[in-house]
Amino acid sequence: MIKKSIIFCILISSVFLVQAGKRKKNTENMPLLNTKWILEEIMEIPVVHGLDTAFIVFDDHYKFSGNLGCNLFFGTFSFSKKRIKIDYLGATKKYCADMTLEEQFVKVLRSDIAHYYVDNNKLYLLYQKKAIAKFEGYPSSK
């Protein structure tokens, strides 16, 4: 009786393992272009969003725009498989109670960012091989 129970358990376990192995992993990442990248971390510090969510969208005309957390911003960019060059052009100038996030975000955008990568729907902007900003991707509504 014990032998039959052990064999039954092994059989059931192997069925679950085979089925788990058949599951297709989602290795598709959000594309860099036309994705709404919501800022999650800046300089390794988690972002707390206020009234507006800080984000960036890179479009297929080599322009980007987004929200710094209060003000809107824009610029141009160029990119290849792993490299990116961001040219921050400007932002609106409305009054914001707390400018800390905006100042940090602008500092990142004005940094000499040379590389980026997307992993698990997260966008990482790198400065001297160190991630200085991390975003989560969501489909962009044009």
C-alpha cells in the first residue's frame, strides 16, 4: 500500500513538472519606442509619485516627452541596440510645491547617459555603467 502511494505521488509530481516545463516564458519586453515608461527609481531611490506620475515616452520620430512629476518636458534622442543619447530641451515652468523629484529627474536627463537596456519590462538608463534611473513600461496611449 505504501509503495503504491509513493508511486502515485511520484507520478503526479512528474506530471506537474512536465506541465510546468511546457509553459512558455514571456521573454518579450516592452519596446523602447512608444511605451510609457513610468519612473520607479532615481539614483537607486524609490520614487514616490505626487499628483502627477513621472514618466517618459520615446516616439518613433526621435523625440521624447513626459512628466517630471509636475511639469511636462521634451527633447530629442538617438539610439541603437544598447546605446542612447538624450538631448533634454526643456520643460514647462509651472509652480510645484515640491521640486525635489523634478530636479533629480532633470539631472538624470541632462547626464551623459550612453547606454540603456530593457529587462522584464523595466527600462534602465545607465551613466558610467551604473543604472541611474529605472522605469516600468506600459502601453502608451497616443
